[in-house]
Amino acid sequence: MTNSHNQLAVETRELVKRFGDFTAVDHLNLRIECGETYGLLGPNGSGKTTTIKMLCGLLKTTGGEALVLGKRAGDLSILPRIGYMPQETALYLDLTVHDNISLFGEIYGLSKADIEQGEAELLRFIDLEKWRNSTIANLSGGMRHRVSLACSMLHNPELLFLDEPTIGIDPELRASFWEYFQALRARGVTVIITTHYMDEAHHCGRIGLLREGRLIAEGTPGEITEAAGVQSLEDAFLALARRGGGDEV
Ligand SMILES: Nc1ncnc2c1ncn2[C@@H]1O[C@H](COP(=O)(O)OP(=O)(O)O)[C@@H](O)[C@H]1O
Ligand SMILES: [Mg+2]
């Protein structure tokens, strides 16, 4: 396989993660180009979060290789270039929305002016301007999720990992999130997003379907449904899972 330097946002080769004798990610091969909006889809427990955490350098790999922006996952030099929105929001509950966002900006070494400008823009986007001075503890789960998204994007990363960003969010906001992700794509940002909502997959350029840590299909949503001979991705997943001889999805 030729290594095309910075062409690929993410490349994994036979990536494996085991917890004890349980294999959570099983010989995963991904090639995601810069500028793609790539969806990692699969039911709970299929290995989405584990994969993202390895790519962000938060979990050690058990085997295989993981390259992010041409560097080994976890290489500190890529951290300023990537953003990560964890599935479990990592915010300080006792601090305000503003303080949390500022803190992230400071961690990334942004200037005060950049933090202020970025914060104003992002608060408008997540529609939480009125809540700027409220503590996180006083916000609903969906609002916390929105703050977490803002924190992951403040430093204008060129590659964003979003782990189930739309979970537990009302349909209207989900739709506006996807509009924003499309706008990011238009700006050339690579977005790697996980979801277990199959109906969200059509927003992605390409998707990979994960099941029990293995990639069972990959392509554009249209390619996958066509190959499975069904109408919807949900049906495609079920058909592919059945072919895999599994007992649950
Ligand atoms: N730290 C851990 N120790 C043991 N098992 C884990 C750990 N983290 C995840 N797992 C297991 O690995 C599998 C994949 O988990 P995860 O990547 O969180 O799936 P997903 O994000 O697709 O829901 C699950 O069966 C989960 O229970
Ligand atoms: Mg997960």
C-alpha cells in the first residue's frame, strides 16, 4: 500500500483493540481522505467509541496501525489539528458555559481575542447565548452536548472526531447540527462522526458499518443499500448482519 503523505486524514491497518480476551475492534482497515464526512455506524457496543479513542490517542492499540494526518495516532504534534467531542461530555459542572469554553481555548493556547470571537460564533450556532453565564450543572443533557460540541471546535481543527454528537438531541437541533457539519465540510474540514441512528447516515459522504468490531460494509449510503438489495440503511445493516451469521444487532 502506498503511503500518500498527508492525503489521508485517517488510515488504519488491521487495527485491533482487546480488553482482556474480549476483542472490541477487530482488524479494522479504514482509509478516510481529507475533506470527507465519514460516518462510523453501528449498534451500541460495536466498537465505535473504542475506535475513535484510539485515533485520538486516548486508548492504546493492541495491534495493527493507526495513522492520523500522516502521523501515528497519539502523536502530540497532531493534537492542535484535531478536535474531539467525546460521547460522555467532559465539562466542568461547576463552571459556566463561558468558563468551560474559555478553558478549552486556553488549553489549546488560543489568544483571548480568538477565544472571544470563537465563543461568540459558537454560542450563536448552538443557540446558547442566553446561557453563557449559567453553570453546566443547570443545563439539560442536550444543552451540555451542545457546549461540548462548541468546545471541540473552538480551535478550528482540520479534523473533527464527533462521537454520537446527536444522541439525545431533539430533531430540530439534530437537523441544525447536520447543517453545520455540512458547512464544515464546505470549509474543507474532515468530519468523522459516529452514530447509531441509521437514518442520519445519508448526511455522510461515506459510511462504514461496524458490527462486533468489524467493518461489515463501507461505501456511500447508496452503494451500501444497493449492494444489500434493500431500500434503507437500517435494512442493509440487518441484511448484512444476518449474512454475518450473528444473533443480534
Ligand atoms: N474499558 C473497557 N473494558 C472492557 N470492555 C470495554 C471497555 N470499553 C469498551 N468495552 C467494550 O467494547 C465494546 C465496544 O464498546 P464501544 O467502543 O464503547 O462501542 P460503541 O461506541 O459502538 O457503543 C463493548 O462491548 C464494550 O462493552
Ligand atoms: Mg460509543
